[in-house]
Amino acid sequence: MQRASTVDLRELEAALTERRIVGQSFLAADRPTIADIACFPYVALAPDGSVSLAPYPSIRLWMRAIRMLPGFIEMPGIHRLHELKPEPVSPDMRETV
């Protein structure tokens, strides 16, 4: 199961990186949509399944963007560990972050 999770996270990372290249922070539009709301808790809980989010800078930036939304309320059980690390910057995105 962890292997499947890693494959899914790699695909999500690639999609979010492509979105960042065109200057967008969210999954399906230039604003948060139900896609972001639906995916966020599953991704945020990945560390509970021993799946680190450290190798995925675009995912961590997306999670920060979700958390910065007005009215965002943290779901009980979601860890904030990634927020303790420096802000993630992928090498090809240093100019746009």
C-alpha cells in the first residue's frame, strides 16, 4: 500500500508542479475547488501511514496555500509537521515562489 501511495504522491507532485509553472496554486483552477478540499485531508494524513511528504515540495506548497485560505479550520488529527520545515522551493521554481 505504501508503494501505491508513493506513486500517487509522485503523480500529484507532477501535476502541482505543472500548475505552479503556469502560476497557479490549486489542482483544477486558479482558485480552490472541491478537488482541493477532497484531496487535502488524504494527503495531509500521509505521514500517519509512514509516507513522508518531505520529497514533494509542490505538494507542501499546495498544502500551505490551502491552510492560508480565509476561514480554513484544521481537521483534528492532521499534523502540521511540514510547517516546521523551511518553505519548500523546487530548483526550477525559484523565480516564481
